[in-house]
Amino acid sequence: MTAHEETQGTKGRLDGKVAFVTGAAGGLGRSHIRRLAEEGADLVVVDLCRPVDTVPYPLSTPEDLSDAVEEVEALGRRVVARQTDVRDRAALQEAYDAGLEEFGEIHVVVANAGIAPLLVEDRVEAWHDAIDVNLTGTFHTIEVAIPSMIAAEQGGSIVIVSSTAGLVGIGGCSNGGLGYAASKHGAVGLMRTYANNLAPHRIRVNSVHPTGVATRMVTDPSMVEFVAQDARLSEESPNALPVDTIEPVDVSNAVLWLASDEARYVTGVTLPVDAGFINRR
């Protein structure tokens, strides 16, 4: 019996599927690949694994990526991993193609890589980094995958990990905050357009919009300081449900559902996983 079978006891919802996940070494991405692997998926994973100058909290390291690979393998799944920047389309294509060569097909894409360059000391570079990683990186992630997914004629699922900041006007007035909100709103535009463009090929495209999640991006002291200095961001009890943050697995469960055949007729949807945050706005 495989580790996957021991974990699940029944057929996994993604058995026989391969998922391509960006930003996979830590935070939400690490949770996504764990959850997808638990449900039977093999993985092609990428992560930058180095700092970005305008991001005040620690980003993942090469050691984190190695640990993520070991975790997936311990679940009985295969994985191809590359240290890759989603801003570099050629390098991202090379990483994707390495996974395609290994597995033959890729059925699920999770465009998860993202940053929140929210600095107390405002810098215009933070705008550009947010747009380049969160929006252009999402565009690159989908574009490198589309040709093989269409050619396979098997349909598929693309999930963009956005934010509540992609649906309402939050994020503050800093360059980084504006860039974050604009990039997450832009990802919704990409999602809706790709959903229409790819529907004839039975490729579904959706986005997930979490409230604050208990990852180092949210809990790091630098981020707590940034939020505290803006009264509009630091209001008490932002969510309708009585929780300050949700857990990464709550978001990963939504990603898993959208990736699975249980959501086979769901496309073009902005799915909040937000404890009622948006409903209170």
C-alpha cells in the first residue's frame, strides 16, 4: 500500500493527475502541494527561493524547496522541482517542460506565486515588484501551460490564488499596497478572460480569494508593523466570522476542489475563502 493510500484509504480526488504549482516551497504553496499530493497528484513545483528587495518578510529558501520535495515524496507521489522566477518566462517554460517530459501531461495549474511588498518606508519599486510577480507572473504561469493542455485534449483546471484585495479596495495607499491590490484585481481579469478563451477546450479557470492567512507573510513582525501604521488596515475583527486569520489548508481545500472533477462545470468564478470578510465590506 502506498503512502497516499495509507493516508486516504480510498481513491484520491486527483489520482492520475499532475499539477504545476508556483510559489510552492512555503506558505500557501507548500500547503497546496501537500493537499494535492494527499489526494493523489504528482507535482511539478517551482519557487524563487531567494529574497525580493521590497519584500520585508522572509521568502522561501532552497532548503525549503528541498523539504517540500521530501514531503511530497513521503506521501508516495512523484515531483519535479525547479528554483525558478515566475517573472522569467523562458525559465518558467523550461521548468514546466521538464515536468511535462517527466509525466507526459499536466492537468492542473495553480498560479500561486505572489508577494506583498508592503514597506513602512514607501518605495515606488514596490509597485513594480507587485505587478511583475503577482500579475505578470500569473500570466506567464498560464501561458507556458496552455499549449500542452490544449494539445492533450483532456480539459483541465487552472486556479489563480488571488486575495480579498482582488475583489475590494483594500491595501492602503503605499506604492506596494496599491500594486498589491492592482495586481490581485488584474488577476481576476485574466481569470475571466482565460475562462472564456479556454472553455472550448474544456479547460476551467477560476480564482480563490483568501482573507488573512496564518502564514509568515501575514504574521511576520514587519507586516504587523505595516498594518498597525494604517488605521484603515488595522481595524479590529475584519472578518464576519470570529477569527482573525484562517489556516493555509482552508485555502488549499478550495484549490483542491476547483482542481477536481467535483468542480467540473465551475469556471469563471471568484471563490472567497474569507470568513465573511467581503460580505462585511
